[in-house]
Amino acid sequence: MTKTTLVLRHVHFEDLGSFAGPLQDAGYDIRYSEVDDPDFCAGDPLQPDLLVVLGGPVGVYEGEAYPFIAVEREFIRARLREGRPTLGVCLGAQLIASALGADVFSSGVKEIGFSPLRLTAEGATGPLRHLASLPVLHWHGDTYDLPAGAANLASTAFIENQAFAIGSNVLGLQFHAEVETSRGFERWLVGHAGSCPGTWCRNTDLGRAELFRQAARTGSLTRGLSRSCPGTWCRNTDLGRAELFRQAARTGSLTRGLSLTTPRVSSVM
């Protein structure tokens, strides 16, 4: 029987990225549900074997301006009540946290660029261990309180809660391990033109050129490992413990000599 992955997408340029191929290779049927679809979050939230909630440039607390947020949050909440496998990325992680009763709010800073994670003890022994010391893409201004029963897995110098897990079936990632820096990154820069380059970027000297340099410097190093991280997590869910992602080979040779880049951060005006 074909396994299914439902992906809730809020903007066209943020997709599964490097997570898509391995899922398809493992026999998963991937279906995107777009935020402007008439049937967005209208189906049975328990039906997909895996739910992935992607990012987007809106705040969970902006429900009055974006009515879909309340609908989507309830869809996610219904699934979480039954412990069904759910992965959230950036806004998706914040929606999971909110669905579980945690506060989501502006962090007071914009964290944009590539930098490594600081793994907690729980993070270092879980799926995020594949990303230890490697730069990942950060592109957010909001953060969340840790939901009840969740374990914090990672932080950065600027944001304490960068990832969390609840048991073996719920994983939230504030950062973007899925982004493909070798192709498709131009879509991010165009799609997020309101964030960069703008007043924030002019104040910090971080613009398109620097983001491209960071992407080129880190993309080839993280591409394989970004596939391993969710793969390890998925094998620990109740998805039949299938091999969803191929393990990255020769990780030692990938990380030797890595030059890490700290993202620019500015106060939000």
C-alpha cells in the first residue's frame, strides 16, 4: 500500500527541497496542499502517514489578518492529539507549538543567514546529530515557548529554541535544513525580497551577494546531511520504520576544514 505525505505549503518557493527525493524513492506519494486551495486543511488530518507543515513569512499570532491560521492550527492540533507523525519547518514548527498551547511571538531580532546549531544533550543523541557543527539556513524573526512535554534540541547565539521533539512522532525545526542551495535559492531571495535586501540588510551589509556566497560555501557540505537528519527521525516514528532517506556517506570528509558563517542579526524596528 502506498504511503502518503501531505505537505501544507504557504508560499510557492518554500517546498520540501532536499527532503522530497528520498521520500519519493521510499515509495511515498507526496501531495501539496496550497494555502489558497479551496480544500486547504479540509480533509481528515489523521489520514496521511506523515504531515509536513512548511514555512512562510507570516506570524502565527496574525490570525485576524490571515484567517487560515486558525483553521490550519486546528487541523494540526487534531493530528497531534492522536500522536500522528508530524514535522514542522519554521512557521510549521511555530504552528505545532501554538497548537500545543505554547506562545509564539516576535524574538526582537531577524536571524537570516547560515550558521551552525548548538545542540542540546537531547539533540546530540537524536536525528539532529547529523547536522552538528554544520551551517544551516536561518530565516526568521519569530520564536516560540517550548510546548509542554517537548525537549529542546538546539539553539543559536540569538535564539534559544531552534528545534524540539515530543516523543518520537513530533519534530519541529525553526531552521531550514531542507533548502536546496545549489538550485532554487534564487527563488528564496526573490520571494523574501521584503526581508532582504531591504532596510534590515542595508543596515547590516548582508544582501543578495553575501547570501549567495554563504549558500555556495555551505550547500555542498550540508546537502547530504540534511537528508540524514529527517531520515533518522522518520525511522523512529510509527511509519513502519522504513528507510525514508538515504544516509549521507563520508560525513567526516564533508566536515573537515569547514568554514562557518554567522548570520547577521538586527533589532526589529
